[in-house]
Amino acid sequence: MAQGFENASACWKTILSDVSKNRGLLPLIEKFARENPSPGKIIFGTSGWRGEIGVDFTFNNVRIVASAIIEMFKEGDRPVMEAMGVSGFDEIRKRGVIVGHDNRFLGPDFAGEVIGLLQREGIRTWYAGEATTPEFSAGIEMLQAACSINLTPSHNPANYAGFKFNPSDGGPAGSEITTRIEEIANRMMDKSIILPSSPGHGEKVDLTSPYIQFIKDRETIDLGRISDFLAGSDAIICIDNVHGATRGRVRRVLGESEKIVYLRTEDDFLFGGIAPEPSERNMAGVEKVLREAKAALKLGVIMDPDGDRIRFADGTMQIPMNYFGAMAFHFLRVHKKITGVVAKSVGTSNLVNAIAERLGAPVKETKVGFKNFRPYLLRTSGERAVVAFEESDGISGYNHTLEKDALFGLFLAIEMMAVTGKSLSGYLGDIMDEFGHYYPDRSGISVDRSLVGEPLIKRLSVIRGKYGKGTCLFVGSSQRTVKDVITVDGTKLVFDDGSWLMIRPSGTEPKVRFYIEARTAEGKRAVFETAERITKEALGMP
């Protein structure tokens, strides 16, 4: 107990209730993080292991996960080594590991613990400091490293920290790797207190420089066209970094420009008391700048702390990834003549399906989780993706990183404006007029923490049995027929008018996610209500 707080969770609750008043309690969080010996359950969800700082994300538990990774290296299990793209431990030691973090509280300290353990085993290490997820992905390839460890929970609130592992191709670790890390770490948790080694420092590396070279080498983004547009157009671009690791990156890539306005670039471990996600609500600052600007062309974006999620606006409307991913495919296919498939998560808008069908491109729908796009983003793939995106604000594209990349999305949006001479909403309007109107959205409900995992999956599985093809049900006041049932990830019910709903358990939180699409803006509410009703029936909730 520290100064009246029973645990770190209680302390965090007080801090987040008023961050301006209570940020002075952060040293207590550090004390909990360093002294709490309690084991944690290690689960690598859709994008790594995440936990609350001082509760389950502690220095001891970070050392255990790092030690589990080292043990996995030493085992040299063939399927794991093949998934990592290395021959064995000797190659890992020589090629090395890139370690870094976003701008979270205690990020450098956690990284030092990891580096110290790696160095004790003779493994070469680079210390990237504060860096973005796509920079790690590109940096692995450009430095020919064996893998990276990125200490970030992405867009989670300030009380969370995270642990991402990327193998030698730069993509998110597959289940062959993460399952083994989980097995070793959870076995260690029951009996291990890993004593700290001397914090390591590693060879310092600036990941932005290899990232810039990576973009130039791959040539999907035309940086020259973007620079000319910034120099000669009547435009304004507003970028909200939300105090995250993306700060300074755009200036490094594009250079100084009086037409680019940057918001929230200061240090703030608590993100001003908000969840630092690229949400509709968090775009208020960007939209204010765009409203007050007189420029003919406007673009605003918000990026999450580790730079793998992005949301767009143009002063007329906000453009979520459901729309932008479809626009990206159309732009790359029609204007840049890049051919291939569309890779999208199953909960993503069908606008891109309509475009792809007309243009003769196959669509590959996957489970939620960017790692599921790997087969289509590899340069050796026989079915290469023109674009890969998920509705939760993540995107990459042809010849680019296997990780989602907010900076790629930003640069692509600027190039769209340069080529089309239109704002994003104008370009989207043209596309919808040609291919049809779609209105996607997402929501969800919280459930008891005891249901997380198999219990929740089992209860929700009854939905696919009850609502099979041909089933009739009311969506609002209209009777609909289930035209198709897709079970790639959760249960997706596609109705006879082209609207649909998908219900799936969250991979990281005690929640059930709803993904829906209506064919009119007014129809969204009825589809949401139907998804909630079906879910509560399955869970026995009032």
C-alpha cells in the first residue's frame, strides 16, 4: 500500500479522475510498478500484450516476458524460427533486436530492462527511443535486424502499457511466435521473480531516417509530388499528434511547411485526460483549425501515440477508415495503375467490395487483426494487396510495411488531393455516386470480466445457429431476410438489402463489439439496436 492506495489501479482511478490535479501521483505508480511482485496473465491479443501499469504491467512481469522471448530464441524450435525468418539463436544474436517505446510513462525504463536482459545473453541491441510502430517495421528490414520489441499499447488510455513483438519481415508476430511466448511466460509467472540486470542502453538508432529511405525505395508514395503540392497549392493540413510518438515525424519526411499545422506535440504522459485514439470526438481541435482556415483545400488528421491508426477530416466531414480504405484502393488502382487484391477485415464497409467488383479485383476478407494481412502484403505473395485496411483506423498498401501505418495514410491522402485537385469529401462523393452509398459504424457493450475468452465466445456462438440463411427478423420496422452468414471472425449477418451487422468479442477488453452497415444514414440506428438485442439475448442480459 502506498500513501493510502491499496493498489496501482486505485491510484490510477484517482489520477484519471482529474489529471491536472493528480498527475503528481505518478511517482506512486512507478513505485507500484517496481515493487509489485504479483503475476499477470500474458495474452498476446490482436496487437501484443497490454496491461495496466503497476497492476499487471510491472517491471517484474516485463522481465518475465523478455526472458520468455530469450528462452524461445534459445530453444530454436524450427516452426518458430521459420516464422521469425531466422535460422536460429546465433543468427538472432548477430542480427540483433531493435527495442524502443512510444511516449508512455516509464517507457524508457521498461525498455532498459529489456535491453539489459538481451545484452546479458550476448544479443546485439539497438535502442530506438521514442518511435512509431511503422518505423519499427521498416527499420527491421532496413537494418536487417532479427526482430523488434516495441513497448506500446497503441491507442489505449494512459494507465496502460504494452509489448509488441515483430519478426524479421517487420509484420506483427504470428500465432506460431506469440503462443510460444505466452506458454513460456505464463509458466514462469507461477514461480519466477526475475531480478533486474543492469539497465541496458544498446546502440542508439534513429528509426526515422531508415523509414524515409524505405518510402523512397518502395515508391508507392510519391514524396516529390507531395512536396510540389505543398509548395504550390492553396491548402492547409492540420495534424494532431495527441502527444504521441508521431510528433516531429511529418516534419522530418516532408520538411518545413507553413501550410502544415501541428497540434498536441508536447510531452504529456496522461494525454490531457483523454483516451488517445483517433475517434470522432477527439477530432474537435483539428476541425476547429479547418473551420477557421480560408484555404481552398483542407485536410486534417489525428494519429494515435504509436502511429499505427489515423482518422481524417476535411472541414466538411470526417472520413473514417471504412471510407478512406475504399478511396485508397480506388486511387492506387485507377490513378496509380497498381493491380492486385483488396485485403480488408470482415467488419469493414462493403463500399470497397463494390469498387473492387467493378474494377475486377478480388477481395480478401480476414479476421480482425492486422497480422492476418501478412499473406497479401509480402512482396513474394502471388496475391499482393493494393491496399490492406481494417475499420479500426489501420492501413497499409502495396510494397509498404506489414504493419499498419498512420503516416502512410496521411501521405496517401495528400497525394490524393494533389492528383485529383479535390478535398477528400469531394473525391469520396464522386466515388459513391459511381459505386453506391454505404453507411458503416461501430459500437459495443461491456460485459463482466469473468466472461472474457472462451466463455464469451461460446455464448455468442449461438447467434449463428439461431439466425441462419433465410431467417427473417425485424430491423427497426422493416422485415429483413438473412442473405448470408459469415463466421470468419464472430458472426456477420448480411441482409437482403445489403445492410449487415457483425458481432464479435473484443480481443483485448471485456466487451462485445458491433460492426454495422446501413444503406442510408438514417438506417444505422435500427441496425445497431438489432445487434444489441441479438447480443443480449445470447448472453442472457436484460
